[in-house]
Amino acid sequence: MVRKEREIKTIYALVLAVFTVFLAVPIIRLLMESFLGEAGAGIGNYVEVLTERGFMTALGNSVTVSVCSALLATVLAFFLAYSIQYTNLNRKFKSVIRTLAVLPMLLPTITYGFAIIYSFGKQGLLTKLFGRQLFDIYGFNGLLFGYVIYTLPISFMLILNTMGFIDKKFMVVSRVMGDSAARTFWQTIIRPLLGTLAASFVQCFFLCFTDYGIPASVGGEYEVIATVLYNEMLGSIPNFNRGAVVAMMMLIPSVLSIALLKYLERYNVRYSKISQIELKKNPVRDGVCAAGSSLIIISVLAIFAVIFVVPLVQEWPYQVSFTLEHVQAVLNDSSLFGVYKNSIFVAVCTALAGLLITYGAALATARSGLNGKLKGVIDAIALVTNTIPGMVIGIAFMFIFSGTPLQNTFPLIILCNVVHFFSTPYLMMRNSLSKLNSSWETTASLMGDTWIKTIVRIVTPNMTSTILEVFSYYFVNAMVTVSAVIFIAGARTMVITTKIKELQYYTKFNEVFVLSLFILGTNLLVKGILGYMIKRKEKKEK
């Protein structure tokens, strides 16, 4: 046991060192930069930024559109989850909803905006089909549309997961007690979900508030805080100290989110046993849910149809004959195909490095006798990384690593991704490890095995499914992220999402959509292969 604790403590120290160097130190440096000015240290930068009329307008715009988007995404996600968990719809139909609802996650948010432009713009695909432009795509409308598409998959997965753990027998009890249908719905479905619904709203709000990809393409004159930050740091006249102030202001929702999420945990309802009951037949309910779910999914996917159309025609919308010229042009362009290879390299390395760090962190909290306060530090790191904006991490990295050997390198981008996306993989790992038999290490130690051998031979084979899921999560997110890497990628280390931003400037939208297709195809392939491997493993275990 002494040996085990020594090895666990080493792993714990290494994990802590990574987050100290690549999270705590950069954020502290960012805070210091926000107080520095030409006249020395002080609050002058804060006064200057906060009293500037444009900043408060952008802040108000961000809050307004984020609240509306989060509310709408949570309502739609609840409807989809309800259709799966509380109806008698065909099992295959439910499986299709489950798969298609999360599909937008496989594309970068900066692509969403271009898809909206080419779908609902004056010459857009859907505008042509409907015969008129349905709404003005720039500003609030475009942002709302893009943000809902962006946050719907996250909200859906969160609500669907919690809904699966609600005991449905209480619906029967409620009806037997004479409750009305509305009261039964409120007491047995909504109330147990209140904590999760609120958490979904908070998460969606935060994602909208801090996203840069969608405003970069359809923000128009409706300025939000993410575009203010980008312009301060990488605009025509950069002001790094003012940019640091804006970045610190973006951390305010992070602090509020952490406090709210901790508070909302008390509203989580836990059942000692989940009863399997046959749902009451209700053709009206099933019909409404089937139609509504289909409409939501078709509406989301219809926007992305343009990605498959525009790059495969001569010149949209004037020459619509089929061609592979644009795809071949990208494949033949060494600079464009080079960024695709860079993205694959970064995604694979991020997945591997992230896997090691999250596994080590989860072993320290779920499979050790470490002090509860020490374990709490890693849990706190997970909570912080879950709510800290990618743009803030990217800018903090830019400040701390400029002029060092790590500047504009792949290792820096990889470590940035590992830190940025740490929370969800860590929680997946920790939850899976905590469910395994706690006596395995002790038994193996008595048999003469070392702790490392026990982890490699016994624990890891039983974690295969989770390991593959974590690898998939890191890979996909590394392929689609733009907010952090846009500040730390150089000319040689440019990835697809940063290249798309550059192509937008030169209005090369055919190349944008071809690269987006590359991202989607790669993510689908990786998800498909890993999903197949996970299913095979689970079948063997059964």
C-alpha cells in the first residue's frame, strides 16, 4: 500500500504541475497585464474599458442573445430527450434522433455562420427553395440561430442522461393518487430535472457568451464581447492591456457559473432504484413528439446541407453543375492540405496527452487513499476548466509563452487543448473508475503484483470503453476548436479552424466548405471506428 501511495502521489504531483504551469500561471499573468499601463500599475485600463460606450453595449448584446439562445436550446433539448425517454416511438427512430441531435458537434462553430449565410442569405439554398429570404441573417437573428445549433447537442446530452435516471414508477403512483396529467408531468418529470435544466441553461449561456466562431461570420454590426476581445488583441491596432481587461471581464460569468453549478447540485434527485415500467399508450403524445422531433432535427440539418452542395458545384448560385474541382484544388494546394494534416496531428496528440493526464488525475481521486482536500483540488480544476473561456486561455498563453521556445508550436496548442477540454473526460474517467471493485489493488498487492502492473493488467482492460470515449471526445474537440488556438497558432502550426478564419477574410468560401467537409468526414470516421470498438467491447463483457 505504501508503494501504491508513493506512485499515486507522483502522478498527482505531475497533474498538478501541468495545471499550475499551463492554467494558473497564465491566468495570473493575464490578471497582472490587465492592471499594467503606460503610467504603471493601476485600474486605469478597467476605467477606460468600462466607461467606453461600445464595450457596455457589446456586453449587453452578449447577455441578451446568450440568455435567449440558452433558454431556447434547453427547451428544444428537453423536447428531444422527452421524445426518447417518455414515448413509445419506434426504437430505430429514437436512435436516429439520438445520433443526429449531436451531429453539429462534429463541425467548428465558425462553419455554422457560413452555413447560415449560404442557407438563409439573399442567394442562399433555403432562400431559393422558399422563394424569399426568411429573415435577416446578420446580427441578433443569425447569432440566435447559430448559438442554438451550437448548444443544442450539449444540452440534449445533459438532459437525456439525467432523464434516464428518473424512476418512472412515480408517474403511475401520481396518477393513482388522482393527480391531473399536468401535475404528474410537473412532479415526476420537471421537478427531478430542475437542477439539470438549470445547469443546462447555465452551460448554454456560458458557451454562447464566450463563443467567437459564430459572431465572426454572422455577427454583423451586432457587436458582442468575444469580437471586442478579438479586435483588441488581433485587430488593426492591438492593445494587449485593454485586451487583458476584456478577457478578465469574460471570466466573471465563469465565477458565477461555478457558484451556480455548485448550488444547483443540491437539486439533483437520486433514486435508490430505477424501475422499468411500460409506458402508457398515447398516440397523440407520440404523434406530436415524432413530428416535433423530426422538425427540430430537419431544421438543424437543413442548414448544413449547403456544406455538401456549395463546394460540389461550379459556382453557387449561378452555375450549379456538379464538379469536384474545388475539392481537388484543396487537395493539390499544399498549404491548404497541410493545415488538414496539422489538424489531424494536433487532434491525435491532444487525445493521447489528454488521455494520460485525465487517467492519472482520475486514478488519484477515485483509486487512492489521498486526503479528501487533495482530491478536491483536482475536482476544483475540473470545475474551473469547464467554465473558463477558450479565448481567455488562448490569450493567457499568448502572454506567458511569447518569446519562449514554446511560442507558436504544436506542443503549446496540444497542451492548450488538453487543459481547455479537461473537465468532461476527467469526470467520465473518475465516474468509471469509482464503479470498479475497490479491492483489486489490495488483492493484487497481496499476490505480489506491483501497483503499475495492477493498473495495466486489471484496471485498464476494464476501462477500455471509457478510454475510447475520452480519446474520441478530445479528438473531436481538438478538430473543431477555434477560440483558443486562434491566438497561439503560427504560420507553420496553423490548423483548419484558424485557416478558415483566414479564408473568410479573402472570401474563399468554397475552400472553407471543403475544409469543413474534411473536418466532418474525419470526425465521423473516428467516432464510427471508436463507437464500433466500444460496442464490441461491451458485447464481449455481456
